[in-house]
Amino acid sequence: MNSIKNLTLIDDDEVFVYLTRKTLKKTNLVGQVRVFENGLDALNFIKTNLDRKEELPEVIFLDLSMPIMDGWQFLQEYRQLKLGPVKNITIYICSSSISPDDVARAKAINEVSDFIFKPITSQKLLDIVDSL
Amino acid sequence: MEKIADYMYALDESAIVAITDQKGLITHVNDNFCKISKYSRKELIGQDHRIINSGYHPESFIRNLWTTIANGKVWKGEIKNKAKDGTYYWVDTTIVPFLSSDGKPYQYVAIRFDITGRKKGEEDLNKSLKEISDYKYALDVSAIVAITDQKGTIRHVNENFCNISKYSAEELIGQDHRIINSGYHPKAYIGELWTTIANGRVWKGELKNKAKDGTYYWVDTTIVPFLKADGKPYQYVAIRSDITERKKGEEHIKKINHQAIEHGKALEFKNRQLVDFCNIVSHNLRGPLINISMLIDYLEESESEEEKNEVQAKIKPVVNHLMEVFNELVESIQVKQDTAIEGEKLYLDNCLEKVLVGFETEIKEFQAEVKADFSEAPVVFFPQKYLVSIFTNLIGNALKYRSPDRSPEIYIESSSVSGATLLSFSDNGLGIDLNLHQQHLFKIRKTFHKHPDAKGFGLFMIKTQIEAMGGDIWAKSQPGKGSTFFVKIKNEKHEQH
């Protein structure tokens, strides 16, 4: 029995994605994991699946520093979609940044539930599922 | 006899009359005497004349009076007397001794006229005169004073004026006031001064003057015109106070202020660099380190040999990546630290030629065309290493991010902009969406295209190099059409931030 049916990773770091996938698999908490290596690809996927609720993720782990469209730009575009009535998506910023500026900036965005400092351990993942 | 009576009447009406016996006891007073002394006749008759003594005059004065009249001579003088109510009055007094046949006075007739008003006026005048001379003294000891006539010729200077101007009074009197002119003030300022005082108005302001030895001093100045009956000035009194120290202080503060602002700017720049650096460490170094640590954790926990090998294979690239980022950082820090690097005279066409050799293969392969016009500004003063870096990175980017629909065309131009050289590198490539990427364009490890060789280091590095030399770099771009990068080179010696 999975607690999260559909999770999306938006991150360009191959190794991080590889390891996080492994961790997710080990916890058996997550069904499907989709990966996008920049904000734009993820945004386009969401846009084209607006009417297919089951394809949209329940949880997004969003990196900040990415090429093409970074995490901040993704959040800005994501707000415009106004997905509230369509599906409740919980977004976690997941970054290697430990800059207080980034944390403060993330806290100021309503769509962001929390700021997770990399790496994502099994324990952190369990906590997240608990809080959902 | 009738005539004498007339005289007596006239005297009584006009003067204050009293008669005393030879001992000084009052035997007769007229109405005027009673009026001024405020005593009734009854109170006076038979009294010693000293009843109206004011005590004002010295004993010698009174003694001289008595000696005179006791010797049968007329005494004249001004006496201050005291009335019954304690007030004083002044009388011009003539005392005539009436002599008996043996030549000795048997009575004295004192004829007085009230001069209290005049005396008071005199006293007031003396007081005023003293006050004026006190003022003059106070002014002279405290201020720098000069008086000129209406033409500006010096008529009077005080000691302070001589001290500060280092001229003697003899050297100044008769000279035109411009002798201390410093030439510092604009004509309009001096013109306004003269218009003001020539029209009879007071002028106040700060003036810089020149002393005899050529040094300057600042004075806070008030010039008061003294006017004739017709309202025109006949002389000007200039009262000054030395404000040289204050002026020096003001200038010093101005300088310090300016320095503080410059330091502030430099500090702000440094701080921005530090924030950038902090971001780099946080984003670009911490990321790969976390990966390595996670990979090692996995390796330790993993029980399957297959998984171990898989994980192990991933460690090396991450370490390489970390090394690469680390080396880039070191390189950029070296640019910031290399304060000794200096500009040299470089021909832009030489530099281009040298750089193009390195791109020969790509240019042939992509059928690229590179054109340049350096005719307007052929030479720059810049470190060769940095100039080569700028050309290599910008030409390299133009080739790397070429459009798949057309052959690359690159156009490089130089122009002069107020002492600086402006280089522009235009291409017809993919372009960059600056609405999205403006703020990241020159940041480390930021890429804007899916390209296997996109590293996000070139623009970061050349910006570091350009800024280290006090220059600037910016870009214009249209996605799908192409980009133009502008580089401003200061052509000056290195200035450290």
C-alpha cells in the first residue's frame, strides 16, 4: 500500500535523482516517480495533463538551481496555472542550498510547503508522508 | 526804587532765590525755591542751607564755594541739590554776598536756575558716548574691522584686521580694499555684494581673502553702509570674524564624506561578490559533496554486489565534477586576487586572428562566417590573457549555440565611448530568453540551452575578468534570432575594487 501514488522530481542532478529514486523505492511509500531535469519540462507536462488528474503528482520535490528554468521561475509559472481546484499538489523545495536567503524566499511562497536540505534520507521521506 | 522792585519781581519770577545769613541759615526763599525743593517756606526758614545738600559734590568743591563767598566774592557754579522727597535737581547757581560796611558778608543771596533737564541730557549723552566707546572697544577686540569710503578705499583698520591680513595699518590705509581679494569668488558674487551695500543695505556672507604672504583665510563678513542724509553711503564698515578653521573643517568633512561613499561602494561590491561566492559554495560545491556522501552511504549499506558496482561507478564522475567546479572557483578567485595584472596595448584584429585559429575546425564544419570591423577603435589597453578569454568565450558560445536552421554569422565591432572601448559580438544563433535568464546570465553553472557542452562557466569567468579591470559586460538577445554581447573596456590602468 503506497502512501504517495504519484511523485515528481524536478532536478537536473543525475546522481541525486538516481539515489533519491533508490531511497523512495526502499521505503515502499511511493508508487510512480516522474523525473524532469528542469522546470520547463515539468511545467509543460503539467500543462498538457491538466484534465488528467491521475497523471498529476501529489508531491513535487523541486530543485532550485537548474538550467533552462530554475525552481523559482517554475514556481512563478506554476502559480499562474491556479491548480488549487484541480488537484492538491504539495511542493517541497529540495536543494543543496543552505543559504538563509533562499529559505526565507521559499517561506514567502504560499505554494511551497517546506524547504528540505539535500540529501533526502529515508527518515525525512517518512516524516513527509506522515505530514501529508 | 520802583525800578528795583521791578527787577526783584523779574528775578522772583524767573529764578530760584534764597537768602541766608552769614552762618548759612535760610532767612528767605521765593516760591520757585519752594517748588523745586518741595519744602514749604515754613520748613525752610531758619534751617541751615545744608537741608538741600545732596552730598554729591566733593568737600573741596563746597569748601571752595564757602571760601569764595566768605571772602565777599561772587561764586558761580552748578550744584546738585536734594529735594524733600529725596529726588535730585541741578541748579546753575550764583551766590552774591551782601557786605556790611566793614566789608564782611552779612547775608548771601543765592540765585539759581533749574538745569536738571540739561544735566540729565548731558548725563545721558555721556552715558551714550561711553556706551558707544565700549561697543567700539568690544568690536575692536572681538572682530576684524575695516572702514572704507564709498569708493572702497580703506580708511581704517583695527589690530585684528592687520593680524589676519598680515599687513600693517600703514600698508592698508589709503589702499583699495581689493588688496586682500583672493580671486576665489565668482564675479557675480562680488557684484551682488557691491550692489547691496551701494544701495544702502547690509550685506552678510562668507569671503575668502588673501593675506600679504599669499595664504588664504575665510571670514564671515557683515558690511554695514553708513548713510548720508540723502540716503547714499559715505562709508562702509566691514565687520568680519575668522572662520578659516571652520571652513577647513567643512572641506575636510566633504573629503571624508566622499571617501566614505567611495569606500561604501567598494564594500558593497565586495559584499555582492561575497554573496555570489556564498551562493556558489552553497549550490555548486555542497551539491556534489552531498552526492558523494550519499553514494558512499549506499555503498556501505548495499548488500548486492551488482548494486555496489553500480553505485561505485557513479562516484568518479561526481568527484570529477566537484574538482572541475572547484578549479573554476579557484581560477575566478585568482582573477580577483591578481591585482598586479596590467593592461597592455593590444590590437583587436591581432587578437581575433589568434583566437580564430583555435576555432578553425568548427568554422569549417558549421560553414560559419566571422566578420569584424575594428576601424573606429582598433586598440585597447587590457591584459592580453583576459582579452583572449573574452574573444574565445563569446565566439565559442556563438558557435556552440548556433541555430540549427542557418549557418552561424558572427559580427564583431569596436567603437569609442568617452575614453572607453565598446566591443560588440553579434550572432544569429539560438538567442536567450532574457526575461527568464537576465539575472543568471553571468552566474557560475547557469546554462540556458540543452547542450552537452554547456557548463555555465565562460560568461561567469569573463565577467569576473572584465569587472576586475573596471569594465562591464551585458547582453541583448531575442530567442530564435540571435544575441549581442557588449563589453566595455576602460582602457585604464588596473583599479582594484
